[in-house]
Amino acid sequence: MTRRGRLGVNRFLQWTLPSVLGISAGVVAAVGIGVVHADVSDTERRKNALDATAGEAPSAITPMRDHPDGKPWDEERVAGIERKLATIRGQAATAAAQPEIEARPSRSDAEAEEKRDFQAMLRSHGDEARDPSWSASATASLTSDMEKLAAKKGFRIDDIDCRRTSCAVTLEWDSFHDARTSMATLAHKSYGVNCQRTVFMPHPQSEDERYRATVLFDCAAARASE
């Protein structure tokens, strides 16, 4: 082959051989563009490639240590998130294990229960033996106090019944509105028979009708200190 022919081949190999041999990173590094000559043997090229890669560390697959967005992982932050998730799971498990909260009773149910309780208190008062001395003085005292209030508040006294430790005072108003308006005064007034007071005032079907209610005076504590 003439010199011109060898030069043409040399130029061809200088640009094509590196791309063909580029399947190996080590070979690419050893060959380099513009340093290949046609008279270099295959044995010498392999030897040069091996020598070039002899000092390189073997490649290995290592676990990813970086966050997907390129930021480093904060191990303490990750641990904090895991603790929060564990707390949430624990709270969910506790909530699931708790029995369902009973539905809040309706107004009518609550009123019915209050009525039963108050009627039980009235029956207990009616079953109580009468103490003639205390009963007479308590009745007179309550009658005087109630008459003064009735003149101001416009209600009527139907009955005053005192036993041994309690008194039941039944009053009547022209309407439920009048009863509700005067009940605050009845509840907070200082009476001669100054005992604990309880009254049950259910809502009527018609607020324009005459309304009756009983105020129960429980004097057991006051009498015990006599």
C-alpha cells in the first residue's frame, strides 16, 4: 500500500475506531481520538486498554443516599416523621377500640326523665310523717313570704304542705310566660324557711293557658343542724 493510501486509512481509523470501541469505558479512555495508528496491532491495543484501566476501582451498585430532588436525606427528620406516623396509627387504633358515644337524648326524652325524678321527690315528700310543731311554723312562714311575692308577681297560691323536713308549695299563673318570668325571683328569694328549692316547669302545649307548678323545699340539712 502506498504512503497516500496508508494516510487515508489512518485518518479513517482516527475518527471511526474510537466510536466502535466505545462500548468499553476503559478502551475509550485508552484509545482517545487522534492517537490511533493503522500499524498498531490488536494485541497492543488490548494491552494498552488493560494498562489504562488497571488503576481504576471496580464499579459497584451502591444505595441511593440522596433525596430525589437532589437534597441530602436528613436522617433525624425522617425518624421524626416515622415517630409521628406511629403516633397517628396508635391514636386511630385507640379511637377504633372505643365504644360509640351514645346519641344525645332529645329534649322530650330529657324532660320526661326530669319529670320522673321530680315526681319521685314529691312522692317522698308525701310519704313523710308530719312534725306538727315544725310543720305549722314552716307553713305560716312560707304563706307570709309567698303572699308578698304574689302581690308583686301576679300568681296565686294553691297549696302549701309542710311535713317534717320538706314543704311543697303549688302556685298558679295566668300563662307559662308569667310563670317563667317570676320563677327567678321565687328561686333566689331569701325565705324564713330558707331551704334548698327544686321546681319542675315543663313546656306546655299552649303558652296562653293557665299554668301550675310546684316548688319543693327540702329542709333536711337545715333541720339536722337545729
